[in-house]
Amino acid sequence: MPQVTWCGSIADVPLALVEDTVDASERLPVEDLAGVHPRVMRNVQEQLRIEHLFPMQWVVLQRLLPQSGRFGDGVGDVLVNAPTGSGKTLVYALPIVSGLAQAVPQPCVRALVLVPTHDLVQQVEAVFRVLCAGEEVAAVVQLVTAAKDRPPRQTVALRCSAVFITTCGHLLDLLESDAIDLRYLRWLVLDEADRLFQQSGHEWLGRVLRTAGHGSGLMYPPLKPLRKVLLSATQTQEAEHLARLQLQWPVFYAYRWGEGSEGTADNSRPRRLSRAPSTLQSVSVVCAAEAEKLELLLRMAGYVARVGNANRLLSAHDRVVIFTKSVSAAHRLTRFLQLALEQLPHQPCVENDAATGVSAGHVAEFSRQLAPVARARMLQRLRDRSLQYLVCSDVMARGIDVLSVDAVVNYDVPAHVTTFVHRVGRTARAGQSGTCYTLLLERQQAYFEREIQGPALGGDVERVFVHRAHELLEETQRAAVSMHCRRILRAVRLVLEAERWSIVPADEPLSAEWCAYALRYAGSAQESAPQEPEPQARLQQTLHSVALRNWLS
Ligand SMILES: Nc1ncnc2c1ncn2[C@@H]1O[C@H](COP(=O)(O)OP(=O)(O)OP(=O)(O)O)[C@@H](O)[C@H]1O
């Protein structure tokens, strides 16, 4: 059994530190869990293919499952701080589905699950759907969701105990129009709780807490009281947030990190609970200038022939998620990579990698600029392995689960350790290994190492590697790479201009024809005026002629 240590409290919430030293081979069999509905247990084992539980899952499920463990038929709220990819969704989905499947069905909302984004609504719904498979469970547990592409219904029509999964914004819409009744709520789950607290000025929380669970005693026999479950890899410890939640008999579960982590040796509360997964390696590459980051990315993506003994870095990874600082930065970088990876056989230093066959179609964008349906399609392509690089804004940083992602690149350095923990958590999930690369400017290096990477990796220097960008690019190739970079940037500018004129659709990968056209144009622009900025008049004339040609054809 995982060892649990109890610590002093903050805002009167006792802290339970869970030992994470259980060897993978010693993980606890899921079938040993008491109180799980037999069909739900079968779904976990056969559909989710989970046979053993992580220590945190075991400890928290003991607390949340009906009639299990020493806590009896669960009362009391739970806060969980466990690393990214440690299976927190199962920690609440299993007790909810199992509990509702075993209770007398009620025609009301019994569980409300709030997540920060529409993408997560769909992802969490998929897990619930798997757990609800089978007539005997599906007949008593109804799943209802509201997301951007699925507007809230006038009323959340209910035939049986409902699990309602949504975002705070959509919940507010429903509350506004009295389309949802939360009086008989048994479960209130805040997944990515610290992120939810930053949304909508907490308005949703007051509205929910004013009604949630208050009708349970009106039913006969009385329904079980409301339980709140808050989860995150960077859980809030703000006394103000905890006070607002009106928690009842709460326990805060967190991992006890190894010796050397602050404040865990005795029974005092650790100062920092959030860590990146212990299976993550962190590589930072220090660049002399912003432009060098693009050259480096080309090098890392295998665009330039292998040099010396340096590893091929990114091209050695199957699925890579690249984080940028904003939606527009993600779009520009996507176009850059799409143009760069479209093969240019006439360029001497370009590696025509027939083995991986990387092309523009293997790069896609994931940001709020895309409709939720398009974002879901991109995630599916990443899961299907028909995509190698996904360039994204921080909308991808929280919660998204794609097990095949084996590397994350922080193209723009994250401003805060919380952002770093969530970004790099898209790899090294569920005990798998993963690598994160952070591209840094020299002036950012000290701050990043001290304030971001250090705390996130708990000072574990064995998992940290530092390279200088110039070590990864051979001197003889630097001039050629830099020239390509400038050429591709000119092509990017042309494409962005074409998007503004609606000649090129901004939310689709560039066609091979457009890549070739833009690169040819960028090449000829360079010949006529190598150092000059693009003459606007000439660009517009070109776009006119392209539009006219397309129209005529
Ligand atoms: N006991 C387990 N053994 C193996 N895989 C598991 C186990 N529990 C969950 N998983 C898998 O681990 C992956 C990550 O789970 P999940 O998305 O719930 O993690 P998370 O802790 O919520 O991560 P994040 O903090 O990034 O949201 C999922 O693909 C899930 O199926």
C-alpha cells in the first residue's frame, strides 16, 4: 500500500503526502478496489486497459469510492495535486459512474464536471463514455455536455441520473436561463481547478455553491450530500480560494517528492507541490539571437543534413508539440514550418528525408483561432500519427492527453513555472518517458534555470541538459541555413498577406502548390533586392495575379 504522511494545514485543510516510491511492478491491481460496480470495473480493465493503479489513484479512490476503504461511504471533499499524466480523470470519473450506477436513479443532475476548455469537455466525456459502456450502466447514468460546437439545450432534459460536463462559460449561460437545476448535485468536480479560479471572475463559483446540493435533504429518502473534488497538477493553495469553496471535511492529497524537496522531511507543509513528471528530461538550447531560434528549429526538425555527432534532436521524435507565446505566433510558426518542410531538392543542405517523408501536411496548428471541430480533428490526427508537429498556443497546455507525444518544444520560453509544468506535461504521461526542449536567449537562461526549470524538476540536475545553439549547427552550414531561413520568412510574409486577402484559407495546411509558389516568389524577391523589405506594391500585384489566375481556372 502507498505510504501516506499527514502534515500541518493551510486554511484548515489537512495535507496527505503520498509516497511515490512504489515500483511500477508493485503498482496496485485495480481489481483490488472495493466498491466498484462490476460492469464499470470491466470497462476499466477491458476498454481503458488499466490493470494497475498509480499510488495517488489508489489513495484518493479509497476515499471517494462508495463503501470502500477506512473512510466508509464517502463524505468529505478532496483536493488532489498530482503530476500531469498521472490519471486524475479516472480518480473522479470512476467513483461518479460507479456510485451513480449503484444508486437509485434520480431524474436530476447528480454530477457537475467543470473543465477550462471545450477540448477538455470532449476528452473527459470520452473517458466517461467508456466507463458507462454496457446496458446496465448506460441505462442509469446519462451523459450531457455543453460545448462551443454543441450549444446548451434549452433545458438539460433528464431521464436518469445525469453527469453534466461543461466549461464555466456554458454553465453560466445555462444558469442564466434557468435551464439547469443543481439542487440535487452529489458531485462537483473542478478539473484544472487553479485554472478555473482564474476564469469569469469566480462568478460561476458563487452561483453554483448557492444552489448545489441544497435540495438533497428534500428528497425521501434523502440523497447523499454534495462532495467537491478539485484536481490539478498545480493545485491552488490560496487560502482565499479554499475559503470560497466552503469545503467540508477536506483533505489535500499531494505527492511527497524525494529528499531535498523543500519542507517534506518533517511534518511541515512543502512550499511547492507542483513538479513535472519524474520521467521527463529537460534540454535547453541557448541561442544568441531570436533569428537563431528559427535556424535551430530547422536544424532540430532534420531539415539540415546531420552534422558531426550531434543527435538529430526533433526529427528523432515521432510526435512533437511546439508551444509559442500567442495565437498569432503559433500561426506564423506553423506557416514557417509548413514552408520549410515542403521538400526543396535543389537546395544542397536540405535533407530530403524519404524515410520519414516529412512534408507541409505533417505540421498543423492548434490554437483558439481554429474552431473546436478543427482542433478536435488535429488532436485525432496526432493520435493517429498522421501528424508529426503540432504548433500551438497555451490552449493546448492544460489537460490534453495524447500518449504518443514524445517531445515538447518551448519555442517561446514560458513566463511561469505553472505554464512550464503544464506544457511539458503533454509528454512523459502515464509513466512513459519524454523530452522537453526549451529554446532560450542568453539573457533568459539564468531566470529560466532558477525560477522555472529548477522548481519544476525539483533541482534534479541529472535530467537536465544544456546545449549552445552554435554547437548544433556546423559552421560551414550556418550561412546556407540562415539564407534559407530568410527566404522562408519572406515566403511566410507572402502567405500571411494572401490569407488577409482570403486567397489562402488561414485554417488549412498550405497546399504543395502554394508552398512552391511562395518559395519561388521569395527566391526571386531575394535576387532582386536581397536586403530590402518586401515592396508592398509588388506583393499586391502578385496576389492580384494569383487571384485572377485562380479565378480564371
Ligand atoms: N493506472 C493507470 N495506468 C496506466 N495508464 C493510466 C492509468 N490511469 C490513467 N492512465 C492513462 O494515463 C493518461 C493520462 O490520464 P489523465 O489525462 O487522466 O491524466 P491527468 O493526470 O489528468 O493529466 P493532466 O494533469 O495533464 O490533465 C490517459 O491516457 C489514461 O488513460
